[in-house]
Amino acid sequence: MSGRRFVGTFWPSRRERLLLLTALAEPDRALAAWQELRRDFDLQAAEDLAFGALPLVFQRLQAAGVDDPDLARLKGIFRSTWAKNTLLVERLRATAEAFRAAEVPMLVLGSVGAALRYYDTLGLRPTGEVDLLVREDDTTRAVRALGSAGWSTRGGSRRGRAAPLPLFDEAGRLCLLRSGLAPDFVTETGEPGETPFWDAATDLDANGTQVQVLSSTDDLLVTIVAGARTNPIRSVQWIVDAAMILRTPKEVDPERLCWIGVERGQGLRLRYALEYLQGLLGFAPLPTVAESLEQRRASARERLSYACTTRSMPVFGSFPQAWAEHLGATAGRSALGTVAALPAFLRERWELDHAWQLPVAGGRRALRNLGRRRTRTAGPR
């Protein structure tokens, strides 16, 4: 791995990286990583942050004949993952049939789709939800189709086109309905970034029912764009999924990956993610892409958007994410035009009536977030 210090809240810690190495590196390097990790390994802590890698760790240790006291527990995680995913596949089947009956096009993203496509068995990819993409104009009909398949919003809503709408079934399983991938995933003309995904979509057999999924190239891009950013819940699952997609690099079109990613302001995100994966896997999975991204110069807008979506700035609350969303919404405008449009954007986002309320509202949010941070730091006495 290069000597670069990767900046962002989503990069693995030292222990998480050792787990990833155990799960994904070549056998000798994987077992060496496990031996180093085992000196102070706490499976309970690993479950909280690196759960996505644990079934693959079990598979690696079992294949190597490693006798470990945690092997039985890892096996239990594998079996539980298989059982939950089997039920989710059935829910996906019912959901796909409801969409087909309603004549609403949809694409299955990651999650249970990734478990079906890139892993040897359903037990190897922990999956928490069914993740679907529809066109913005089809959102209302999609919600109705989901209702006929037993999903309910439970009174919830989404905030903006790029935010997913969560729905639940009677068993508490989760379905995420999206019409956008991320607020900064847009072209300079403002065209939705997801438009090319539809033409390259392919069919996948979900236990007897055909569903449409992204091409492997677009799946890799979506995995990185959605995962390599600050999220409410930290997870290394995006790294595991990206590595599993790259097990068959011939299915990834380097030119398409670069074209779609760079045109939508994701060049830096792609560059650093692929660089990290190279260090993890021990080889450059897409050398032409890595070279092209390293040689290009990112725009000031892209650098600012990347910084806002990757760094943790608790005192500013949600403002960095709002600023990144605004940068995406004003793609193609001049810097002056972007700044000039910010007050109106924040008034709408914060549901304010007048521009003069912005400093007060911003100050209150900063104080609230600072208070929450101090409370978490102090902890119980």
C-alpha cells in the first residue's frame, strides 16, 4: 500500500484492515494478517464495525484448516447470514413481480443483489435490505407497487431526490427506494447521474424470477460512490463488495467507469478508492483507470464537494452535506452564481421564511451539535 494517509470517516481502522486482509488477500498474506490481528482480537467489536467481512473470514479460516476458538461463532454468523438472505431473496421476488404487474421499471442495487451476483453463496454477504432504483417520475407508482408487495413507509418520507425512502414489511425487513444515488452525482448540465445505468442494465435470476440489475461496471461505480463517503453508520461493506466485483475484472469496462465517474464529479472518490483496494488486494485491479485518474486535475468544485462528503465536521452539523448537495444542484454555474444561490437553497432546506433567519438558524444548529459532541465525549459519570 502507498504511504498516503487516506482522509475520511469511511476508511477502515488498523484492525478492520487486518480483517479485510484476512477475508480478501491471497492466502499467505491473509493468514499473516489473521495472526497479527489475533493478538488482541475482539469478535464482538468486529461485529459492530466490520461485520460485512466476517463470513468471508470464516470461509478463509475454514479452507486453511485454522483451529480457532472463534470459528464456531463465525460459522454461526455465516449460517445466520444465509438464512436472512434467503428470506430477502423471496421478498425481492415478490417485489419484482409487483413492479412488473404495475409496469414500473426498477433496478436492484447492491445488498441482496450483490449477494446473488458476486459471492459464492448467500451466506457470505451480510445483507440488511432490498435496495431499488427507479426513475424520479416513477416514484409515486413505485411506492404503490411496493405497497401491493407488503411494504409500507410507516409515515416516513425522503428529503430530496438523492435521499432513499425507507419502507418496511410486517417482519421489519427494510426496502430502500431511490431515484438518485447521491446529491453530488450529477453532470455539469444537471442531468441525473443515473441515466446511463438503464441502457446497460442486465437480467439476474433471483431464485426463478428475473430482475434487472446494473452492469458490473456501473455496480462497481455505485458501490464506491455510495460507500466512500461519510454515512450515518460506518461500514466496510462497500470495500468488500468492490473487491468481490473486481474478482472478475474483465467484466468491468475501464473507459465507461472513468467516463461516468469523472463526468459526474466522482474522479477523486474513484481514484482514492481504487488506490486503497490496490494496497489491500496486492495488485492494481484496473491499472489504466488508476493511471488516468492520477494524471487528471480535479476542479475546485469537485475537490470541495469531496471534502464535504468525506470529512467529519460535527460542529457544522449537516451543513457540509448541504453544501455538497448545493454544489451538485448548481453544477454548470459559475462560482459566483453558486454562492449567490446558497441562501435560497438553505432557506428551503431549513424551512425558513426569510434570509435574515439563516445566521440564527445556523448558529443554533452549530451549538446543538457541539453540545451533542461534548455529551458523547464526556460519557456517563
